[in-house]
Amino acid sequence: MHTIPRGAAPPPRRGLALAAATAAISLVLSGCDFFSLDPEGEDGATGEGTGEAPELAALVDEGELPPLEERLPEDPLVVEPVDEIGSYGGTWNSAIMGIGDWPWLGRTVGYEQLTRWNTEWTETIPNLATDWEYNDDATELTYELREGLRWSDGEPFTAEDIAFAMNDIFNNEDLTPVAATNPGTAEVLDETTVTITFEEPDALWAENDLLGYQIVNKPKHYLEEFHIDHNEDADERAEEEGYDSWTEMFEVEAGVTDSALTWQNADLPTMKPWMVTEPLADSGQMELERNPYYWKVDPEGNQLPYLDRVVFDILQDEEVMLTRALNGELDFHTRHFNTPENRPVVTEHQESGGYELMELELSEMNTAVIAFNLTADDEELREIFQDRDFRVAMSTGINRQDIIDVVYQGQGEPWQAAPREEGPYYNEELATQYTDYDVDEANDLLDEAGYDERDGGVRQSPNGTPLSFTLSVPGDFRPDIIDAMEMVVEFWDDLDVDVDLDTAERSRWQDQSENNEHEISVWSGDNGMADVMYDPRWYLPAHSGESNFAIPWAQWYESDGNDPRSQEPPQDVQDHLEIYDEIQAEPDPDARDALVEEMLAESQEQFYAVGISLPQPGYGIVATDFHNVPASLPESSIYNTPAPANPEQFFIE
């Protein structure tokens, strides 16, 4: 299956589906306050383009670039600025934590798909596509593209590019394992119309599909010379350039399974606001400059983006990033340094650093979710962890309020792995069950469950197995989780359950989880808002990289039982997973919402994992001379914060 970076959405079982909970599936959606989809625009702009960056105007005068009206599509997307019409010029200074932090690039300078989220995260709106429509059973999805779109090198962007990406890349098993999940095939109806056909109904694909950014960054005119189906000499060329095969060469050029590679190829044409000029590397800086063929304008017809370039310092230490932030060296940033622990010092340095704080409305629903491995290879361990009464007792034995007071400065409230109250899928009983601390009740529950015998002060299972486990924590992820788990281990010691805390390097921790080698693990609680529908990793075993309580069950689900690493779940879990199948196949939004509620009701009964507390709102920083950034934004990997705020309309005063 497709390689999914940690924190990204999963490839659901039958089709790669992510969706907007409130979007009508067969309705062509209208824009929001931040967009005008009418070329006239709210302020009377013609949309034909009346202004462009001085550097581009100079190239036009020199005959090195076509006039603006020839570079824009017939119906450029009109972006309504957050506060005001901007001015051209300046550099957005940002930073990333090494090559592995490439998702921040996608969130800031790389969010262009056929459709996109509106800024408020309430619906999906047109982008490269102006219209889209399903057939009656959601097995066919037809897109209408904007006429006259061009890649950054001036070549036309058409339906042929979508078909090339879907058919020749993502359905090619030599290039990507995602082909095994039947991602859909594409048929070109005309230059701007393409239909994607799915083997089974996939009613969530259009709103925010997993392949959305991938199928619009594979320019056929550039990549076909590296593809054996389009160039019979591709293997020979690969050998000449030092590759073992054409597939290896194609991967380097296109970044099919490793998205970081798309940021390491400055020759790859793009539809994004800025083009790579200094590629992503292990150190130094990555730089991007304005795309002269970018296809969006402001209400006065000025071509976007306003900013000339974007520069990312490539760092290896989060403390260095914090220092850069405090010194005012980051113009707008919402990643890594902005922890609860750092908030006081970041707040204190606002005036000296020349920045202000903006709020992040977290989708994250838990500070830490503890996953007992229900699919552990050890049979006796698996039997203990699958005992729901055992998990209930271990949850009841955690003093969450103490953790909140000590680790989170009193901010938050006890919470299970459950949607947030302000989201569309709040389930109070799921959120609050077994969160009241009662050590006597926890001990009684363990006694009643058959763990009443002790050896050396440690409880024994009915089979004589000691309740002695290892809790694995990613040591280079979040210090607050380590602090919280140290307290959890002490609380469990009061239950005569012996737990050793293993602070593992993150890659080792992740390998243990994905290879089913962990006993107990912990991770933050993702997806507590509208993203519950698109990535229910903590609510049932549907994500083979993230459902840490039962990854082999998730592997079974995603592969229809064909993954040799998988384990077939019990029938009640299979029934639970079938509800998610129904969600993915349901074209009616209201019916889907009802199914999500049914799914969560069963999650409450299953009680797969144990949560600690509800996170408080997050924050980011914005330089005082950096404009058109909303004062508040949703924060979610599925929302792709801050991308729906339209960074192309940011500007420096």
C-alpha cells in the first residue's frame, strides 16, 4: 500500500477516500468568503489580470515571458484577501526540521489540488477543478478543469495529466504499491473533462482524497520520457544516468512513494504559487521563487502570489527553531517550537521579536493515547490486553487531574480518545467514560477480572503471567508525553502492575509499532473534529500505520486479508469495520453523519485505547509586518494548516 507519513490520513480499505462531512456529494459547491469563483469578483475585477510582479513585467518587456493575459487561465480563481489587497515583494522566512519535515512544505507552499478546503473547514470548494459530480452509485466521479491552466514552464495543464497520474503511475504496480488498493482509473473525455472510475463506491474521494496533491503534480509532458510505457528507451536512459532501472529513475524525478523527492527536483514543473529553485537537502536552505504562470488573482485582477520567494532554513534542533522564533527570524510559523511548555517564553518575547501570536483551533483530541497491543504476538500478553475489564481498570487507575496540573499547568480536562465537544461528532459518554480516578475501584476491577494473585508484589494473570509490561514512548517527539507517562507508570504501580518506561528514538519506536513488536505504546490523539470521518485511526483499527492498538487488524482491513502480516480481527471488530465501509460508500452527507455516530457508539463499547486529557488551543507566530494571516485557524494534518488560508495572498508591508 501507499507509504503514509506519520500524521497523514490513511488509505481506507476500498478506495483512497477522505471527505468533507458537510459537503453534498453530487452538488457542485460554491466558494466561501475567501474565494470568488466568478471571474468578475466581488469588487468588479475582470479576472483577466491587471497587475503582476515587477520582475515578471520586466521579463515580459524583454520578450522572455508571454504577457500576463496569455499566462492566466480563462477563469482565474479570484482569492479574496483576509484583510487587504497586498503589495508585491519580499521573502517569507520559515524553517523545517530536516528532510523528514517535508509536510510543512506541503502545508505552506504546496497545497494545490483539484478541490480544497475552505478556510473555515466547513466545505470543499473548487480549485484546479471548477465542477465535479458523482454518478448515482458513487462509482464514477467527473471533474471539469479550468480552461487555460499552465504548468510553471508554460505547458498546458489538461485532463491528460490527471489520466497519466492515475493510470500510468498510481495503477502501475512497478511504480507504487498503492496500485494494489485500486485507486481508480481515469478516462479523458476532452481537454478539461476527466472521469475517474472506482471498482467499488467511493463517495468520499472528491472532497479531500489522499491522492489529491499527487495527481496534480505529475506533469505528463515532463515525466513521460522517464516512463517505459511512453519511452521504450527509458531503461537505457536510466542506465546512462546511473540508475538500476527506469522505475528508480522515475521515482527520483516524480517522488511517487517518497513525496520529499518532489521538493528535491527543481526541474519538475508545478502548479503551486512558488517554484523550487534551491532544492530540499539535509542542511542549508531550501528556496522557492514565484511561479510566473500561477493561475490565481486578487479581486483587482493582480496575479498572485504577492511574495517574491519563500526560504526554509533546514534545521536539526528544535531549540534552534525556538531561538529563531524568539529572535523574530520566522515570519509565520506554527510547527515544532509552539509547545505548551514554550508558550510563556514565546508570549514574553512578542515585542522584542517583532511578532504576534495567532490561535490554532486544535483538531487533536488528546494529549496522549495509550495503546495496549491487542494483537501482540505473545498469546498470553494478547489475552491480557484484549480483556476489556483489564483496560478499564488501567484507565480508572490513572489520576488524570494530577497529570493535567503537573504537566499541563492545569490546562485541560480528563478525556478519552474521543472527538472534541466543539466538533460535529462529539460523544460525551465515549469522551468521559472511565476517566474518574479511583484506585480502590481499579484494584477491585483487576481482582474481579482474575488478576488477584501476586508474586513478588506483582499481579499475575490466571495463567500465571506477571502483569509486567513495557510502555514505549517516542523520546524525540514531545517531552510532555514522557512526563505524563512517568506519572502513569507510578499510578499503575499502585495497582501492583509493573510497567517499565522505554524512551525510544522515534524511528525505532515507529518501527516497533508498525512491525507489531510493542507491548504498550503512546502517541498523541489525532482527529477530533471533522477529520473523524476521514481518519478514524483511534476509533477503530482502520489505519495500518497509526491504529497502534491493533495494527495487524488494520493491515487485514486495508488489504482485505491479503497482507501476510495481518491478523483477522474478531467478528465484533469486523462488524465495526463494516460500518466504516458503509460510510465510505454512502453518497448522502446526512446519512454518512449518522453512520459516523454509529461507528463512535461502537468505539465506546470496544474501548480500544486509553486517553489522558483534552489538549488546549495551540498557537503560532506572525511577524508584525506579515499580513493577511487569519487570527485563528483550524489545526489538523487533514486540513493542512495553514494552507486553506491561501498563503499566496500573504504579503509583507
